[in-house]
Amino acid sequence: MATIKDVAKEAGVSIATVSRVINKSPKAGKTSIEAVRAAMSKLGYRPNANARALVKKNTNTIGVLVSDISDPFFGSLLKAVDQVARDNNKHLLIGNGYHNADAEREAIELLINSCSESLVLHSKALSDDELINFAKEVPGLVLVNRYIPEIAERCICFDNYKGAYMATEFLIQNGHQHIAYINSDHKISDAEERREGYMQALQDHNLPCPDHYTLDAHLSDRGGKEAMIELLAKNVPITAVVAYNDYMAAGVLAALEESNIAVPEKMSLIGFDNGLIARYVHPKLTTINYPIGMMAKQATQLSLKLAKNEEYTAENQVFQPTLVKRFSVNKIHSK
């Protein structure tokens, strides 16, 4: 692994100059900055976060990475982190990753360079190895909704597989035998795990799961609506739908309403997340509760303790789904 001495040698400058560039000192000249950055890039060198924090004496921030700050799901995550931060006289620095590896990497680098000793990351696009390397550099790094065995003690995750299994089985228990699934088109573990849970529930009950019963769609109400329209156009003989999240389920509801298909009388529907929208669509949406606020709170408390090198065992590292029954599922009887 390259050191600051290696960077100084490669750039042809002193170690002090490298330090000034790293810490963005106004005394660093343009030529020196360019030379040092080129050397760092060539050598794959990234300054140690703790060393930077000691130089700047800036330890009052918590860095948070989310996929999209405009998504209410991540709004709930941020609110929970902020509550813990305020209790500890900290402030938030926030980065968006958009399920994109380059964007996630850039945001994490920025948070580290801003000397955040505590990092709470919802990272889905970066590899396990990259996140492990970041964790080695930042003792206060904790992952939310991601499990990596090598740093399991720093992971606060959710059983997505069980949640989808639970949703599908609830429909089966209500007499449904032809159940469609509308999944996210993001290539992330959540989507894979939920699809697997859905399929396993069908298999365990000896029910059909043909390929045309499942669709991948954009992670939004529009995506859910378009997917449901496609299912209707295929004339798929289904009586129920499981949606990847509540916003996609809301789009499904809109498509069914426009086609004069009553929910739940003619089509049952289950969402995922138990977001605010689930309580205000009509009919109110049966869904799977995803306790992201509790998870984020736990992750932040763990992050703060790790940053201080204090002993701390998370109360719960794998959170479990629960079914929230409302009015979008109807019981049907076999003929």
C-alpha cells in the first residue's frame, strides 16, 4: 500500500507539500496540487481519514450515504440518523449514490475527506472489497441494509427474502394461486432477495411461477403502473400482485383503476416498506413493514461508539419484517 512518502517521491515534492494538498491548504500551489493528485491517482493512494481528522480537529459530523435523498424511504433513514446526531451534538453530511458505483465511491470519498469519523452508508453498488477497504480506513463506518461477512459486526441489515416470502404466503393463505410479482429493475441484492422469497413461497406451496408472471420495472409509481399495464396486456390469469415497494404498488392501483378492475374484489395487492403512502391510497395498502428508522438509529449509535473505539454490541443487527394488514387483499375460494 502506497504511503505519503511514496506520493511525495512520485510527485517530486516534499511530504509537507503533499500534506498541504491533502488538507486543501491555500498555501498549496496549482502545480503542486496537480502533481500530487496525479501521483495519488497513479499509486492508488487515499489519505487516512483519522489522520486528516487529527489535523483539522473536525469530529462533529456524521457522514451519511443514501441512494436518493428525494425518496421518502431515505428521508426516514436520514431523520433517524439526525435524531441520534443531535442527541450527540453532531451534524450531518449527506451524499447521494443513486445505486451507481462511481457516484457512491465519489460521495464516500467526499465524506471521508470532510473528516467524518462516523459514516452510515446505504451502499448497494460498490463491491464488498471496496467497502471492506473503506471500513479499514474509517473505524466508525457502518452499513445499513447490507451484509458483508468480513465486517458483519458493522452491518445493520433486513431480511428482504423473508419479507417477500411472507407477503406471497399471505396471499396464498387467502386462496390465491396465480400471483404476479413486480420487481425493481435495479441490480441490487434487495431485488434479488425479494424475488427469491416470492418464488420460494410459490414453490413451497406447489404453485406455478412462470416467467411471464414477473416483471422488472422502474422503482416508482410510474414503473409500477407501466408494469401492471403490461401484465394486463399479456392477459396473464392472475388474481394477486406483490409489488417491490409501496410506490410501485400505488402505480399498480392506478393502472387497475383505469382498467375498471376493483381492488381487492377483482385483484389483491401487497406492497413493501409500509411507507406513508400505504395509509392514504384507496384502498389502504396491505404491506410489509420495513423498520428503516429503527435500523438507521441502531447504525448511527454503533457508528458513534466505533469511532470512539468504545465497546458496543448492537441490540439487533438483522431486523425482521412484519405484515401490516389493511384493505387491499381479498380472500378467494377455490371453485
